[in-house]
Amino acid sequence: MPIRRTEAIILKTMKMGETSSLLTLYAREAGLLKLVAKGARKLKSRYGGLLQPLYVIEVIYYDKETRDLQFLSQASLVWAPRQAQSDIDRLGLCLACCEMILRLENEGHGNPAAYGLLRATLETFDQAETNIRPLFLAFQARLLELLGFSPGMNHCFHCQKQTIREGRYDFINGRLYCQSCMSLALQGQAVSQDMIDAYRELVRLPLSSVIKKAFPKGAIAGVYHFLHDFFRYHLEEVRQLNAIDVLKKLKTMQGEFSQV
Ligand SMILES: [Zn+2]
């Protein structure tokens, strides 16, 4: 039975039996991974408080292919959030990022780039003093690119022109059209230059700059609605994230979110 060692982010934990936990991890090389942590909920567990969502740990586990669930052997802390655990907005958005990975990734496929994105995003959430909603949108837009669902926002689908003052987005086919070509789109919605520019910056800028940048008023709301519609048409599974629902119920965030 091979013993494996990997760095992984804890996406969620579930109670299992009397004293154990079932961990859903996003591992750097192995992708989604479920591990049973025996005795993790005992008062004097050898894992201490280590097995919590958003924590980055190094794990050693036994990998037996004939078994559905693998068993955790050892865990050590690599990184733990500080602010995200005490701030409900941040916590909700971090958990929503984890949930998107859970819904969009398949077990058994590693994606080190998406792993790096989630890890960097969680760390940036912890450092951010402002702009946590743009950061959440940056995560979503980048994840789409990394998982092969790019909405094609870099240029006009037809003439390839990059500068688009007024455009139209065909959600059914996932195509952006510039002003000169927009008659070719059989249907779609108007998209503004501010929104397109903000979208591109959310994908391109370092995350540490995303949390500092002053985006034009309305541009971030535009990206929020764009991504919401894109998910509705193409990725139904992430349209309504539980973590966001929970947040809305918990806080006055509903008003803020509908205006983001
Ligand atoms: Zn065009």
C-alpha cells in the first residue's frame, strides 16, 4: 500500500461515526481527495485543531486503490487563516471559493494551477483590507480560464479586435462581439467597456493589486452580473453557492450583494 505525501487545502469536514472526521481536500498533485481522519474528534486528538476548512496542511496518507476512502496517517500545518475565521464576509467568500472547486473539479485529476489559485486567493483574502468582493470575482474568472471554460473576453469573437467600447455578449454561445460586429450576435446582452476592462484586470493583475485597485463605479457590479449569467447558462452547478446563501441569511449582505 503506497504511502503518499502532499500539500492540501481542507475544503470541508464532516462528522463520521463517533469520533472520526471525513475530510474533503484539494491536494496540489492529486486534486480532490477524501480522507478519513480516525479519532479526529476525540477530545485529545493528535491532530489538535488542525483539521478545519481553509487550513493548508501537509498530509501523509495510505493510498489503496481498491478502497473508496483513504486514511489519513499524519498531518502538519502549512498555513492557517487569521482574519478569515473571525470575519463572516471573508469566511463566507473563502468557503464559496472552496465550494466552486468542489463542484467543478472531478476526483482523481490534479490541477496544480487551480490549486495554486485557490491557495493564493485564500492568502490574499486574509491580507485584504478592502475589495474582498472583487477578489472573489477574480478567483471565479481565473478559475474559469484554468478549467477550460473561458468566456472569451479578450477580443471580439468575429474580428478579434481587443478594444471594445460597446459590445454585446452572446451568453448561449459564450461569445463577445464588438460594436461593428454586434449585428452578428443573434441574441445577447449589452456589455460596457468598463465592465470588459475590469474583467480583464481581474484576470490579469496580481491578486495583491486586485485588493488595492479602485475600479470604476459600476464595473464590479457589471462583472458580478456577467459571471452570474455566464454560470447560469454554462455551469448550473455553481450558480447558487451554498456558502453565499448562508452568508445572505446570516448578514445584511443581501443588499450589498445585489448591488455588488
Ligand atoms: Zn468585431
